[in-house]
Amino acid sequence: MNEYKQKYVEQKNAILKCLDEAVTFFQEAGYTQDAESICANMRTLESGEFSIAVVGEFSSGKSTFLNALMGEKILPSFTNETTATINFLRHKDQATDAESGIVVYKDGREEKIFQADIETISKYVSTRSTDVDVAGNVDHLDLFLESRFLEDHVTLVDTPGLNGIAEGHREITQQQIKRSSAGIFLFNANQPGSRSDFDFLSEFRKRLDSEGKGNSILYVLNRIDDIKASEGETVESVVAKLKENYRKVYPDATTIPEIWPIAAYPALVARSSQKLDYRGRDGGFTEEEKKRFEELSRMQDFEKRLWKFLTQGEKAKQELMGPLSQLIALLGEHRHDCERQLNLLSGAIDQGEVEEQRLELQKALDSLNDKLKELTETMRKELSDSDKDFYNEIKAEAENFKKRYLQSVDTFESIDEIDAETIKSKIERRLKEIGNSAYENYAINVRGIMSRHAAEITDSLNDSLSEELNLQLDGTLEFKPIKIGLEEFEKEQNRIKADIDKLRKETDDAGDNWLRALEIEQKRKLLEQELKRKQERKDAYEENSLMYVPEVRVRQEEEWVKPHWFNRKRKVIKNVIDDSERKEYLSNRNAIIEKTEKQIEKLEAEITSLQNADASVKQKAFERKNARLSEQRAELERYEKQYAEKIHNSMSAALKAQKKEITSYLDDMTTNFINQIKKEFRNKRDIQISLMEDMVGGSVKNKIQLKQNELEHLEKQLECAISEKEASVVRLNEQKQQIDAILDKALELESDVNSIRVDVIKEENL
């Protein structure tokens, strides 16, 4: 156990033991009312908790930080979403039925859960839950967990992230921090401080200062293990960057609360019994490695600082001192009563003195009643002035807001700029801010009034003043649907487009036909030219080739002939005709002519095969189609332009109507707001007046009542017999001894508590 926590628990237990002894004494002595009062203080002290609210955006590693404090991975860690409700993490001993958790819905229903695993918890806390509308229906979740950190009534409060999607997250978070013993605000070392972070902290610190509570938020820079040392980053340089970002937002600031750098995840890895991945390894770390992770995390140093603030802060000191102070006062009064009775029984006080004291007491009582009446009247007058200031501020601010918002509405140029839910949310949120801001000013005035009329403000009055007004601004902002004939327009538009598509196809076909006709005509022309050339070449060849036909040649050859078989051979000279050259020439000529004739026939056949395409006709058909297509396109353009003008006119009319609806809604909401303010404020004021009047006169009245009881007791003692007086003396002496013994312990404990130097969160220079 942390040394600061251990010392606090020891002091608390010692005080509880002393209170218990006092209760026994008061009960045995017959002082039942005092015994009940001390018992109530005991219950309050015994059930008092260390409530620690943790705040931060989802990127700050809030869930991992909470898990590291508890020493085990219990809460789910989200990478791109946030918790949508408050989660109270308590020790399992606080469960009433061995349940692991209780889901408390906004309608008052409660649902116990008996298995608080990550999947089940996610179902009730995540903004991405598909089972439950967490932001809309769940008020908070109580989890009862096995964790040494949560022992001795320690409660960790997991607040909604500042970047949560649910309306009112910021207000819920602020209220929870105010009710907690301490707040922890997490920054991300990868993005050290955004304007939204600083705005939240600045606004909240102003509230704490106005309520005289001082700063109770510790600044923690998480994820320092992600710092890029290879790029020259150090923990110190990132802390300096955080301070620099703070100076940019608040250039006039000279200090910032102390900043504690930590690394939650390596601390969780070091403390968890689970095998958790880290730095590329799937668990299985040695004890030595875990020790290094613990040192790297710096969590132990921060936890020591946290416990010092929790156990030595003003709130903790008052929690210990309050019961002791009341006990010492009661014991002192009873000790004085014993001495007075002993003096009376011993004859040191006679009947005359008793009567004289009675007269003085009555005179003091009459004087007190007069003074109380005067104080009450003065206080009521001052409260009445504060009431008027409150109402005047509400009306003026609401009217100014309405005027400014209507001016902004006039600047809307398109209905696209208007969203009913956004406008409704903005108006409701601003009106609530106006109400709560005015109420805060009223609370400051009330505290000022009480400082003039009472020594201190009771917790009940302070809680009443600290609570925000419970305003339920339920209004309806709906816009009439805009009728622009879209269905009819699209139907006619599609018809024209279909005609255009059909004409475009027909025009394309006509163009293709025209091109084909031109191609055919060109081809026919070329073929006819080629045919003419072939024919001319054939005719010329036939004519010219006849001029070069070779002549038939005749030559003489000797030949031996034998006329008869019996005659001798004799030589004869004869003529031989040679027409082979002529035949060859004519054969070649005929082949060429035949070949050319075949080519001519082929050309004639090809020309004959070509369709008789009249290109001019095809051209005219194309031009007609194209002209019709242009007309249809122009018709579509005219139709769309007419519809656009119609839409413009409709939108202009709708914009005007919606502006009128917004104006009407704003009027209704402002009226509803003021009426609710009056009702809610009247209820709170009545309670506060009663508390304030009790505070102003209650303590004195109690003292007078005690004195009256004392005198009545003394008178009875005077009437007692001697034997009874002797017994009373013995009894009173015994009581006095018991009182002295308990009082000595109480005074010693009071001295011990007083020796505690109140711890505050220090401011560092920027």
C-alpha cells in the first residue's frame, strides 16, 4: 500500500475507534441524540471514498491508464471512439449480490451484470455499441472489480471523453470532477495539448476558483514511450511543447499546473498477469524486463504524488477533522455540564445563582431571537436583490442571444446551411449555458451573503449552490417538406434524354451511312478510272502489238533423197518454212490480252457489285437527324433551366419559411426557458433560504437549548436527596473521567491531523 494512503487509513481507523468509544459512552450515559449524531459522522467517515475522475480524449489512452492503475486489463481500449457514459470502478467488496456490475438507465431502471468481461463492458459504455443506445439510455455503469488499488473505498471514475458524440458530455465531466476528490487530465505525448483541452481546463478552473475550491486537477502527459528519440525528442522537450501550446492559447498566462509524464501501457504490461503485446513481442516478458517497463512508465512516482494529494489535500483533512471537531465540542460541553452539576451538588452553586442564570439565559435567548430576526430580514433582503439580479441577467442574456442568433439566421443564403437538429441543439445548449452561468453568479452572491452572516457554508448548501439548474428544454423544430416536383421533372427529363439517346444513335447511323456512301462512290470512281485505264491499255496494246508480229522465215536445206529403192541417193535443194518465232510472239500477245481482259472483267464485276449509293441523299438524311438532335438537346437545356428556376424560387420560399420557423422556435424556447428557470430557481431558492436561516441561527439555538437542558438538569439535582446526590457525584466523576479519556484521545488525534500540511497542486512557471 502507498505510504500516504497507509498513513491516512491508520488515522481514519484511529478516529473511527475514538468515535466508537464516544458512541458507547453517550449511549450508556443516556445521551442518545449525541450518540446518533456521532454514529452519523462515523458512517459518513467510514463510507467516505477517494473518488478520482479521469478525463481525456480517446487518443490520450484513458482506458489504458485506468487499467494500469488497477494493475490488470479490465476496461476495453478504443482506438477511434470513446465512452459514452460515466463508469464507476469500485472494489468488488462493495457489490451487494456478488454482481460484477450494475447498469443504471436514465429512466431509473437497473440491470445487474454478473460477468464484467471486456465484451460485456463494451456493450454498455461504447459509442459504437450495437446492442444499447448508450449515450441516449445509459446514465452510468457501476463495476465491481478485484483490484488492490480500489481497496479502502477508492473509486475510479471513467468520464465520457471530451470528444464524445453524446450531447452534454462536457457538462457531465465537469460535474463529476467537482464531486471527486481529485481529477486527472490526460494529455497525449503525440499531440501535447489542443485548444479544446485548454479551453475545458480553463473554464473548469474558473468555476473551481469562483466556488473557492481551488485547483484539484493533476495534469498527466501520457504515452511518453511513444516519444521519438531518434528524431531528437525527449520527455522534457514534449513537456516544453505542451507548455508552449498552452502559451499560444493563453498568451497572458504565467504559470501552469505541475505536469507528470507517464507511460501507462508499459506499466500495464509490467503489472498484468495477462500476456500483453509490447514492442513487437507477444508477451512472455521476464521479471527483469517488467521491472524495466515499470521504471520506464514513471507510474509509481505519479501514484505517490496522487496519494499525497488525496490524503493530505484540504478535502481529506476536513473529512478527518470534521468528526473530531464535533466530538471534541460535544465532549467539552458534557465535561462542562459534569463540572457544573458537581459544583451544584457540592454546594458551590445555590438556587439563587440558578435563578440568576435562568434570567440571563432568557434575556440572551430574547436578544438572540431579535438578532436572528434582524439577520434573517437583512439576509432575505440581500437574497431578494440577488434574485432580481439573477432574473435580470437571465432575461437580458436570453434576449441578447435571441437577437444575435436571429441576425445570424438572416445571413443564411441556402437551406443547405440549415439543419434542424443542429439549430435545436445549439439553441438549447446556449440557453442552458445562460441559465447555469447566471446561476453561478447568483451562487457567488449567496456565498458572499453567507460570509457576512455565518462563519462557514455547510456542505448541503454548498452542494445546492454547486449543482447546475435542471433544465429540460424540449422543443420541436420541424420544417415542412419542400415540394419541387422532382418525380415529374425526372420523368420528363428521362423521356427527353431517351429521345436524345435514340436520335443520337440514329444520327450516328446516318453519319455512318453517309460515310459509307462516300466511300462507295470514291471506290467506284477509282475502279472506273482503273477500268478505263486497263481498257485503253488493252486497246493500245492490241493495236500496237500487230505492228511487231515476226515474219515467217524460208530457208534452203540440202537433203539426200532416193527416189526408188534401186536408185542411188542424190542431193536435192528444198525450201523450209520457219514460223516458230511468229507463233511464240502471237501466243504471248494473246496471253497478255487475255490476262488484261480478265482484269477488266474483274473490275467490271467489282464495279457492278458496288451498291448504287447516293452520298448526297445520305448526307441530307444525316443533317436532318443532327438538326433534330440539336433541337432535343436545346429542349432539354430549356427544361432543366426552367426547373432550376422553379427550384430556386421554391428554395427561396422554403428558406424564408424555415427562417420564420426558427424565429418562432427561438421565441417559444426562450419563453419556455424563462418559465423553467423561474420554477427550478424557486425550488432551489426555497431550499437554500431554509438552509441559510438554519445556518445563521441554528448553532446559537442549539447552544441555548443545551443550556436550558442543563439548567433543568441542575434544578432536578438541587431537589435530589442526599443519598441520590452522592450517587450522582460518583456517576458524574466517572463520566468526567470517561470524557477526559476520550477527549485526550480526540485532542491527540486532532493535533495529529492538524500537523498535516495541506497539499496543493503546484503551479509551474511558463
